[in-house]
Amino acid sequence: MNRRKVLSIAATAALTVASAACTTTSGSAGADPAAKRRAIDASVDEALANLHAKVPESRELTAKAAGVLVFPSVVSAGFIVGGSHGEGALRKAGRSSVYYSTSAASVSLGSRFRMPRSSTAEESERLSCSS
């Protein structure tokens, strides 16, 4: 197979995976948004506590920062076709102000194609702090 055909197949596969990742809703879409926010906040609290325990100087930096974006866990997996997903929160003055979701898809056939997607407005609407 020539290089052009391989790249064409890889690009098509990457677009297919990226399209599926962008249009698929999570199984918890119908779940209580407040419960989802609480779960994200608990993970963010735990991640910050671990950071402060391992790097004591970080406590001063996070206290002085205008905001700290924390993604406690971004799970990645794949072989030839891969993907990753994670959720987090922007902390301002010790409180979550906006919730974020990050996802990426990749195809690897000698060359690597990566199409990250960050969904902030959509997630912010569903998980807004005011509800």
C-alpha cells in the first residue's frame, strides 16, 4: 500500500473516531447534575490535598493564584485507535466556579493524528454552579 493511501485511511479513521466521541453522550447525562458536581468537587479536593501533601510549597501558590484548573483524572487508552476523557473544575478562592470536560481521540499507523476536543460551554451549562 502506498503512503498516500495509508494516510488517507488513517485520517478517515481519525475523523470517524473523533465524530463518534463528539456526538456520544455519557451514560450519566440523565443523572442529577448536582450529584455530578459534588463527585467532581470531591475528586478535585482529593487531588489538591495530595498535591499539597507531596509539595508543601504548592499550597501557597494555589492560594495566590487567580484560579486553578484541576483535572483529577484523565483516562487514556488505545492500541492503534485510542482516546482519553476527563472532567475537572476551575477553582477560584477555594470554590469551583466552572466545570470542564476534555476528550481526545487518536489513530496511530506510523504517524499519529490527534484531535483534542474541549467542551466547556456545553458542560458549563449542564453543570453550572447556580443550579
